[in-house]
Amino acid sequence: MNAAKVVNINAQGIYYRELNESIHQAVRNGQKEIILEQVNGQRYIADGLSGKDVKITIHGTAGNDLAAFMDGPTIEIFGNAQDGIGNTMNAGKIIVHGDAGDIVGHSMRGGKIFIRGNVGYRVGIHMKAYQDLYPVIIVGGCAQDYLGEYMAGGLIIVLGMNNNGSWPIVGDYCGTGMHGGVMYIRGEVKDFQLGKEVKIFELDFKDKKNLELYVREYAQDFSLNAEEIIKERFFKLIPYTHRPYGKLYAY
């Protein structure tokens, strides 16, 4: 018997374990599209889920550690997301139409996380590229302190949109311990905001092409004007040492 094309689940009042088992069971049954209504902070949604052709749409606020260890599916959230989304994610895509909390993309190894609004602290911490996997985080608003902390690979882009100047685009200690990867920041970043391992550079031709590629995809997902975003000035943040604390442990 053929499975229905779309599964609708009303998550109101459902315990997170029950909700997650329903999602995994639907995927095991061959479902490709799952719509979750009235999500209210349930944790661990789509953790460990596989399948490049699986799409989960969430209406409400997704809880902590959404898509941890996820390997392929797409999740679109019409609302906000709490802490730790995309934790150690291998592949797939997360699209958040609101804000997201702390440690977004913790130890993320591949896939994409696109956030329309602001994010909290330590976004991209321990993010790394792995073999042919390349993780990307794009933040439409601003980021708090310790962005890209101990970052070892991949790409973070912060656009700082809808900011009236009352908030810095990135917080303090940006890139602390960073020893790989790159960040593109749309707007001015001060030296005092950076970790000691990071320096500010102008974008070269390759950077601009790379930036344009991802911003166009981001703009398409959120129905934005990519040209308006790209025309503003961006700066590149990269580490100038691959062993930022080597001297502390050398004898």
C-alpha cells in the first residue's frame, strides 16, 4: 500500500520522545514530507535522521538540539529555534524564519543552516569541514559573543540586516581559538571584538564569488533581494595561525 505523500502531525501537548518517534516512524514508512503544527519547544526533532529527499516543515518554536547528527533532510521552521540546532550535523539544510539561540551548528561537519533573524552566543563553535563535507551558517541578523569559537573549517556569513545600529553585527571574542575556515561579515568589525587568533581582510575575487553563491541561495529561501545584500561592503575574518595555543603546551 502506498504511503500518503504528506504527513501532518499536531504536536500540541505531545511529549518530545513520542513526537520524535512519530517522525522517525513516518520516514521508515517511506514518507517524504512531514508537517509539524503547534510545536512548542519539543527537543531533538529529526536527530540522527537520514534521507536527502525528506522535508520537515515546523510551525512554532523548535526546541534544543534540533537536527543533531542529521544526515540529509531539509527542515524549514516558520518560527524560532532554541539552542544547539544542527549539533554535529553531517548533511542537510535547516531554514529558520525567526531567531535561533546559542551554539547553533556546534561541531557541525556539513550541511547548511540559514537563519533569517538573530542568533545567540558561540554560534559555529568547533565547526569543521570533514573530507568532502563543507558546513555553512548564514545569519541574517546579528550574532552575540564568541562567534566561530575554535572554528576549524567551513563558512560563517553574518549579514546584520534590520539592524538600526543599536547592536554590533558580531559580539566580542569573535573567532577566539579559530584555526580554520572563514567568516564574511557585512559591515564594520572592530579589532577589539576579535579573538587574538583572527585578523580582518578585504575580500578577494574568490571570496566574492563564494559569498555571492551562498547569499543568492539564502536570498531565494527567504524571498530577499540578493543584489541589495551583496552590494554592501563585507570583510573577511580568518585565523593567521593554525596552532593558536601551541605555545601554552610546548616545552
